[in-house]
Amino acid sequence: MEPVTTTVSVAMWIAFWVIVLAALFIDLAVLNKHHGHISIKEAAGMVCAWVSLAVLFGGAIWLVEGPTHALEFFTGYVLEYSLSVDNMFVFIMIFGYFAIARDLQPKVLLWGILGAVIMRFLFIFIGVQLISAFSWTIYLFGALLIFTATKMLLQKEDDSFDPSQSFILKVFKKIMPIKTDYHGENFFTKENGKWLATPLFATVLVIEMSDLIFAVDSIPAVLSITQDTFLVYSSNIFAIIGLRSLYFLLSGMANKFPYLKYGISVILFFVGAKMLLSRVFHVPVVASLSVIVGILVLSVLASKVFPPKEA
């Protein structure tokens, strides 16, 4: 089987990077201007702006590359964005554990996003090459997604993510001690001629590791839609670069959508089953997009119409 990379033109790659870099610069300037104090209303407006930008870029793909590529981009974007919601709830827990001041959170999220942009490219490239060279890996990815979906559905509240047990944090502590107090926006400080890491840097490490773990699920999910490197990467990045705004939106309403976690689990199960049955039954991209959006809408509506009773 010939390796699959991309059929999209070089011009689209150039346009993609110009838009992403410009958008990141604007986003950074806006968040710095607010010094991290962003209301839910402001965050909602910024999320709408990021989603609108993704829609416009998808429209450009439709005009230049055709409707098939555009639908694959939109489906990958919605899938990655919905899976990122669960990641945001983990970020809220991490910031709470390390007691990160709200005005320092944008800086941590920025480094987290920059790290994700690099790691996602490597993961996507490796994933595409594996599926191209070894077709059976698509079944491995599908089984992984179904396992993750089942684990999420069965997870109890007491089994939630514990930042103190992060593998990367335990390893780093053996290399460099981590202070318990903060030094402004500094990641490192020097005391008695010895370099020490601050809790701010520890937070970045844990967030990067959590994103790495989530990428193991989200990238195979998007690869079930398309193995075109450009479409997988661009849909991932357009979802990721808007996560800072999404975080500030969800941090103010984290408990208002209790059934969203179950909706995300069902989406993972659907995508995993789609990959396992890919050689037997083909699910059109439009149908995949409809199912994913439908599940998200139902889980949000269920959260509002049938809120769980408080114990």
C-alpha cells in the first residue's frame, strides 16, 4: 500500500500556517490585555470567533479542494473539539490542585497549546504512516477507542484524575526539586546556587502529559474519518488553538453539563466501532458528522432537561 500523506495543495498548507500564526498572536494579545480575568460572556464571544474562523477555513477548503475534503475537515474538527471538552475539565482540576492564580493560567495554557501543536504533528504523521504501511493498525486504534469509551462510562467520581500521581511529575522531581511557593510568572528560580522549578512549571508538565494521553484517543478518532495528513492536522490544530478560550468558558460552568461525559464516551464508542467495521461497512462522512453532532446536542439537552438530583 502506498503511503498516504495529503492530496491538498501547498497553497493550502501556507494559508493554514499564516492563519494559525496570526490567530495565535491575536489571541495571545487579547488574553494578555485582560490579564487572565475573562468573563464567561467574553470567553463565549472568543469561542464563537474561533469556531467561525474554522468554519471559514473549511469553506475555503470546499471552494479550493472540493466538498469531500471540506466535510472531512468539519467532521474531524467537531470530533476533536468535542473530545477536547473532557480535556478542559481535567485542566480545571490541574489548576485547582496547583492553586494557579487566574491571571497566570493563560501563560500555562499557551505553553500547553504550543506543545500540543508539535506533539499532534508527530502523532498524526506516525499514525498515518502506520495505517498506510500496516492496515491492521486501524483495528488496533478502533479497539483502543472502544476500551477508552467503556472506561469513561464506568469511571466513578472517586476515580477522577489526580495530578499528584502524574508520571512525568514523579520523574521530573528526581531530576530537579520543585518549590512549593510561586515566583511570579517564572518557571525556574535559583536559591543558594541551585536551580529549582516552580509550581508553575510543574503545572505545564502535567498539562502536557494529560494532552499527550488525550491525543492517544483523539488522533485515532480523527484518523477514522480521513488519513489525509493536512485534513487531520488542520482540523486538530483549529480545535486546539481555541482551547484557551474554551477553558475560560467551561471553568465558569463546569458542572452545568453532567451528561456531556457520557456523550463523549458514546462518540468514542461509535468512532471505534466505525474503525473496526471499516472493511465491512462504510459510514459516509456526512453520516459520521451527523451522528457526532447529534450525540453532543442530545447530551447537552439532557443535562438541562434532566439534571441529576443532588444527594
